[in-house]
Amino acid sequence: MTYSIVAKCSATGQYGVAIQSHFFATGNACWAKAGVGAVVTQAMALIDHGPLGLELMEHGLSAKEALQQRLNEDDSPEIRQVAIVDSSGIAAAHTGSQTVPEAGHVIGDGFSCQANLMWSETVPRAMADAFVNTEDDLAHRMLSALVAGQEAGGDLRGMQSGRILVVSPNKMEKTWEEIVVDVSVDDHPDPLTELTRLLDVHSVYSKLLYDDSEFHFDISDARKYPEIAFWMGVDLANSGKEVEAREFANIALQQHSGWEELLIRCSKNSLIGITEETVRILLDGEH
């Protein structure tokens, strides 16, 4: 009742999984772990296959071995669809003989695309072709695969939810820093459009927070993101660029009165780089 992709990026070593289905919060079927791999479980999904499949690979099993062991321990493997990619970039997939047609999967170099309850059997191949032919980061390549799957017919029942999850290539001391991207839509008439929007927002915030050298934000962009515009206004004010600072900050100040109150509260103790002088600059004149 779903189409999905699991993949390892050959350029970055990141692992990812992406999914779309006409079912509430289908992202719960996605699993990925830094330095280990990614798993998706669908059709009559048995969630156990996700975390336990990752656990088996973490203990040294390949994707094929982990998949086979999980299926051996499944009382009803023929109603399942499961796909796994391991740390070597080898993918393995299973489409049970009793999954609702059309159902199938396509395994490629470092990825697997799978679907069941499809309008057309061409969905997995269309997804695979889109993934291979898209030049972008892993999250956007997987998004292109989902879009291609929908364009090829998608889920027989339509759309409802989806998720894109990407983790780092290596384990980190702080495991919560291993997530590179995690955007999900639990209930929406057009989850792929919403995932696209969320991925764009994620990219903007990631560049702002983690890669200043890649962050370029003009006033037209700022109107889409009032919060970022506000903090840019603060930074510009503290750099002495008063006119430009007010131009950016006013985007947020005009949208919601709470931004002005935030300035005032923070200035009392010079919090987050906001001083009384910052307030003077940003609240000078009409806004």
C-alpha cells in the first residue's frame, strides 16, 4: 500500500529512506542508522523488521543476510515487503507472493525501490530511473524518486503521508547529531508537495545554522522566512548596518507583535546578542 526507496549515497556515504502511502504517518515504517544502513517495511508491515534489521547489520550481517534472517523469523513473510541497504551499499529486497498487486521492487547500485498496491507495475522502475538520473543530495534524489513513482501511477488509493530520512555515514559520539534530514508529513492531501516545501525550508535553515559560507539571503527570500529575517536584522544591527537591519527585521515585526516583545525582553540582559542599542536601531521609525 506504499512506494519507497532505501539508498546509500556513493558520494557522501549517507544512508536514506523515503516513503509515500495512503496511510496515516507512514514514516513510522522508515528506519536508518548512521554507519549501519537503512530499512523500510511495508505492505502488511511488521515494524520489527526495521529496528531488528538494523541491529543485525550492526552486528555484522549484510543486507541480504539480515533480510533473510528477519524473514525466517516472520510468521507471514509472504504478505510483507521489506527493503534494506547496508554499510557496503548493497541492497536487498523482498516482495511477498501475497502482497496486493501490482507489487514489485527494483534493486540498483546502492539502492532499492519498491511498491505495492500500485496502479501500474512501472512504479519501481520509474523511481529507480529518477533516482539514478538526478544530480543532487541524497534527500532530493530520493524525493525525485517518490515524485516519479507518483507520476507513474502511485498508490492505488491516492496519497496521504510521507517521510524523507537521511543519516550520516558514520556513528557520532552524540547520536542525535547523526540525523542529516528528517522531514515527514503524517496527513495531507498532497504530501509530496508538502515534503518538497519542508525539504526546501530544511535546506535554508541548515545553511544558516551549519554552513554560513553557503548562506545567501536577499530581501525577497527573507519574506518567506520571517524568523530568519528577524535574526538577520539583529546581526545587521549589531554590525552597524542600520537601514538594512530594519528592512529585514520589519518583515517579522510587521507579521507578529511577539517579535517586538522578544527584542525588549532580551535587551534587559543582553541575551542572544540583543542589547538596548539593537532595540533602538530596529524599533526606530515606523514598522
